[in-house]
Amino acid sequence: MAGRIEDYALIGDMQTAALVCRDGTVDWLCLPRFDSHAIFAGLLGTGEHGFWRLGPAYAPGAEPPTSARRTYRGDSLILESEWDTPRGTVRVIDFMPPRDGAPQLIRIVEGVSGRVPMRSELRMRFSYGRVVPWVHKQEGRTVAVAGPDSVWFDTEAETYGKALTTYADFTVAPGDRVAFTISWEPSHKEPPALPEPEQSLVATEDFWRDWVEHCTYHGPYREAVVRSLITLKALTYAPTGGIVAAPTTSLPEDVGGVRNWDYRYTWLRDAAITLSSLLRTGYREEARAWREWLLRAVAGDPENLQIMYGIAGERELGEAELDWLPGYENSTPVRVGNGAAHQLQLDVYGEVTEALHLGHMTGLARNDYASVLQLKLIRYLEDHWNEPDEGIWEVRGPRRHFVHSKVMAWVAVDRTIKLIESGDADGPLERWKQLRDDIHRDVCEKGYDKERNTFTQSYGSPELDASLLLIPQMGFLPPDDKRVIGTIEAIQRELSTSDGFILRYPTDGKDEGVDGLPGDEGAFLACSFWMADDLAMIGRVDEARKLFEKLLSLRNDLGLLAEEWDPRLQRQVGNFPQAFSHVPLIDTALRLTASGAYGG
């Protein structure tokens, strides 16, 4: 059975990623891209669906031993795991070198003390565990082939096959280093070049060290910020600049339930807020690449703006269910593709415009088409801002007039007015100032509950929604406005879990709630960071710092966060690691540092 979500480490090459469990098992890897079919899908099924374990040998029928210690090597994405065994200590170094040719996953076993018997168990299953490849030797190398895919396995250790699995048994002493590499190549092409594990390790460490040196944040939360930045960089598809929300699909928001979605795509919302964090910490090149991705994806068709695209800008992300996979801890269905791609989410216009505005304000080189796109988006909003939509949380129930969507429509108009006033674009300034005022008045009249002194999830609804916490952060109202303070306090009362974290909105257990789905979910980590931000903005800085540091304690031992925290099970849930959790971590750290609200 797969490990707990927080038991996994991330490694990647900025085109795909693998998850490595504490026992040395790679349970998830899609090749050659984030959104390709998995060759190891044990995370969503069993060992029969593909895995690669590398660690100390263990008795038949026993559980594989878990590592005693693991860490990333410095500020990198190179994982080092150590096992202490009765016969000595051994280290496994896992990494994926930034790609220059075939994608590779490299694992180097290093003897530390004693003589430790080791075992590699490699079970490749293509097409998300459904296809058993033809494994054979070719020119002294092991290759697995099925349809369009081939995976090449190279090692100096002696290997053998048994029960459709490739094994290697060997022993390491102090100073011994034994390398294993898998490389992907289209099956119709020539074999990939022989790997050079030690040289690749040096090059990978150099890459990450050089990249992290560009970080401009040097505050008290630097360790957490840098690890989050590395994670965001790892989720960026280098050839295009597209940023995936997470490298996984169908890790459940409700363990055993149906809230299982494919996050291996580029959400405009997630990518836009990621761009914001990168710009604020010194990473202009990544921000420029994302802006270019956006312009290509939207192209000349902003009226049909999708909320998400493929990592190269693909529009068709049809949703399907993989019924041969039993799901993570029996959480079904397992989904690939995402049917929410064609939803109407008006807030996206605001997030995209805010990202373009921030790039403009921070000196990102001017792109004339970016300004043209921004003007086209506002012309669309002029006619559509007052329509109901599915909202930020992609509800699968009926459309509503979500307050957050209207607020972000206001943001889109406001930032475009600022662009025109700066002299960098031309547009009907007075007309759009009136539009901005109209949207503001509409939200304050229809989305605000005077009796409870709080904004609500949608017009006329009693429910609250944590996205309302963004009202002061977006400048829609000042932090000291009584309606803002009332909303913050209402969300604390009605959407807080027993341990003080924030739910997105109320759910109704077995019955379908506002999102059209049965079941519950955990505390949404981004919302909890937003609460810390708001508390700092209204002067409750000690409370903000305590909440922020409590959130930091939820990270796993490697500093990684999933989408949500389940207060009942006391564990991370949802796709992992999640950009939408790491971005607000960075933003809140920056805000608290600027306010001086930190301990020590």
C-alpha cells in the first residue's frame, strides 16, 4: 500500500516529477511530461501498478524498512535518504538532472558504514499500471517497450528477472557507490545515450545552487521560502513556462471519497499567483516565461478564456476515469483530464490581470500584446461580469453570483485603469472607471450581510467562503473597514477547524453541498495562510505569526505541503506537493517579515 501523502519526497527535472516514499519506493512517475501516462502508478493502486524500490534487503513477507533520516542536499532537489541497519548504514541519493536529452531518474547507493545487503526491485507498468511492457536485453542494457514508449535501465549491478520484475541484489561497504538509472525514449528512436550518474549529480547540484542564489528574500523564514520556491520551480514545465498545480492526480481531498482530481495542468489562477511570488523574490525570467506561455495559450481568443490549459497550452483536457486503479486508500474514481477546464470562472480575469499588472510594476520588459490582451479581457468583462459562474472553487453545482468572482472582476478593471493612467495603453478611461464603481457598489449591496457584518459566499446566501479573505489583499476595501474586520472574524467563527485552520466553505458530509459533491474535505492550506495575512493587515500581528508558524509545522520533514490538512486524521490530503499551498506560504512570510512580526 502507498505511504501517507506526507511520507513522499519530490524530485524532478522541470518537465516531470517523481514521488519517493520513506522506504525508498518510487510510487509515481509520468514520462516524459507531467501529464504523460505513469510508468509507476503504485501511488493510486498496488505494487502491481508499477513501482521502483531501492533500499536495504528485507525478509520475504516483511515490510520494507523506512529510512531513519532524509533530507535535500542543501538548497536543491537532490534527495538523500539514510538507513541504519544491524549491518551498517547506507545512503541512497535520488535526483532527476535538468534535462539535456532523454529524461532520467538516477539513484546512487552509497555505503556509509559496515556492509549492507541491498535490493533494487523495478516493476514498470505503462499506461497507469495497465500495460506490462516487453522487458529484454539490448546491447547489454535492459529495455522495457510497449507501444510508443521505451524505458532503458542501466546499472553496473547484476540484474535478473522474476515475476515480471527486474531485481538487483548487492552489498555496499564504506565508500562504495552503485548507480541505477532509468531513461525514457520514444520506442521508435535510437537508444538514449549511456548515463553518467556522477557527472549528472554534480551538474544537478550546480544548477540548483546557481538558481537559488537569485533569491532576494533573506528574512527569518528563508528556509521555508527557499524550499517553497524550489518546489514551484520544479512544477514549472521548462520548455514552455507553464506551471502545473501539482504533479499528481487523484490524491483525495477526502480519504475514501470522490473528491479526486487531476492537477497536472496549468490553472491560470494558480500560475498567476505563482508568478506574483516569483517576481517578489527575484525570479523575473520565470515570470517572463509564464507571461509568454499565457499569450500563446490565450492567443487571439480571450473571449473563450479557459481557467486551465495543458502545460504547452493545450485546450482539450477531457476527463476520464481509470477504473482499473483502486485509488489512493480506496479513494475512487481515479481521474485523468479535468472537466472543469471549460467552466466559467470570472475571477480568473482578475488574477491574470493582476499578474500582468505586477509584472509591469516590477519592471518586466514590456510586451505590447500583453497590454492588448488585458484590454480585450476587460471588454469581455464589461458584458459578462454580472453573470453567475462556477467560482474559484470550481463547484459542480449550479452557477451562482460568487462574491469573490465579482471582487476579482473589479480587480481586473482597476488594474487596467492603472495601466491606461500610466500611459502604457489606450482605452475608454471614464467608462471603465464607471464600470469599476458599478461592480464595487453591486458587491457591497448584494454580497454583504448587514445583520452579521460579513460578506457572504454568493449574493443572497448565508454561507461564508474563505476566498472573501482576499478582499483587503486585493485592495477592494481597506483592512480597517468594519466590513473587512467583520468578515475576518465571521470566517474565524464559522470556518475554523478545531485546530484553528480554515475551511474553504461549509460542506454537508453525505449530502451534496454548494459544490455539488458529497463528502467533506480538510482545511484548505491556502485559505489558512490568507487568514494569517489578513490578521497581520488588521494589526493582529502576534496572532498572525502564531498561525503562520503553526502552518509551517504541518509541512513534512522535507518542507512540502499538499493541498489540505485533515484535522480528523491529522494528516495531509489532496494532490502533492501543491503550488497553491506553497505560494501563499511565501507571500505570508514576506508580509510578516515586512511587519517585523516574527519570533526570535
